[in-house]
Amino acid sequence: MNTYTITILDTGETYRCREDRNLLEGMEALGRRGIPVGCRNGGCGVCKVHIVRGTFTKRVMSRDHVTEEEEAAGTVLACRVKPTSDVTLAVTGKMKDAVCGTGDTRATASSTP
Ligand code: FES
């Protein structure tokens, strides 16, 4: 069983995620308050992230939340994605406020051109 390091670009935080766990489960294990847990099933869209680096496997995602173009560009629903390498992700959508929050002065890496 492999375990990979997941880096949240927005905050610089990292967490470990087993290859049989999806990225949202790993993030929840981080114990970060305010991580919105929605349907965990690819249907609600709260867990939308952008994969900046790394490889992963993914399952079917609702086109209401991730368009084909977005998916092709690396935007996925974290609850539908399992890592197959170390992954760097950027939080997008509704989760961003919870993850980056207020008062976290390290959240400056998100403005990379
Ligand atoms: S938790 Fe609902 S789409 Fe991921």
C-alpha cells in the first residue's frame, strides 16, 4: 500500500493520503476545521480542486460541477480522485474559504500567474 504526500498549494500544508483513499478523505484526516464534506459521491461540487502536479485516478464526476474543459485542464472533485503519485493541488470553489480561511497569512501562493 502506497501513501503519497498531498500539498495544498494555497496554504503550503501537506497531508498524507493512501492510494486507496480519495483526496477528500485524506484532507478530512488533516483535521482542518471547516472542510466542507458534501455528498462524497461526485454530485455536490463542494470539494472541487485543481490538480497542479501529480498523477491520479478518477471516477465519474457530475458535469454540473466539472465541465469537460475543466476536467481536461486538471480540475476535479476531490472525493472522486485517488492519488497515484505525490500530488499538488489548488483549492477552488466553495472549499477555498474553508481551507484558506481568514487569518492564514501564508495563503499567498495562490496568486501564481
Ligand atoms: S463531496 Fe460532493 S462532489 Fe465531492
